[in-house]
Amino acid sequence: MNAVFTILTVLIIIAAILLIVVVLLQNGKGEGLASNFVAGNQTFGVRQTADILEKITWGLVAFIIVLSVIASFTTGTNGADVDVTNKIENVNENAQPAFPTAPIQQEAPSTESAE
């Protein structure tokens, strides 16, 4: 594996974990985990906390998408031009049949004299 791909994968995993935490902190239809944090600290207010969490959520989503696209380009093919259809055709040519046919039996010449 490529070192850049590994680093990008680790960053995507970290961003995904942060995204899970931020989504759980948001207020849903019921009271979310954010209500526990907002109750003790009213400096931002409830609405501003929700706005910040929403912006962080969208930022993490965009970050994951961008890193995923970049990671897909870093994998590369290592110069190997592989066509899947060629592999399938080669397998079919070399494969033995599932039910081999019996050899054709030739009739032995009869020993009776023709009269």
C-alpha cells in the first residue's frame, strides 16, 4: 500500500469518529446530548451551539468526501494495465469441464467373414 493512502485512510477514520460524536451532540426531536453541555454554559446560547454543531457536521462531511476522492486517486494501478475480460477468457480456456465426457469408443473390426 501507498504511504499517502494509509495516511488519508487514517484521517478519514478519525473524521468519521468525530462526525459520529458531533451528530450525537446535536439536538434531535428529543433532547440530545447537547442539552447537557448547554445547561452549564449559557455563553453561546442554545441556538448558537446548534449552529456551530451543524457547521462542524457539514465541514466533516465535506472533509471526508474530499479525502475519499483524493485517496481513490492515490491508489493507482502501479502501471499494470489489467483487463478483467482477458482474465475471464483465460480462465475459461484453461479450465477443465465440470463433467468430463467419456472417450469415444471406436468399434472393433468384426472377425466374422463377410459372405
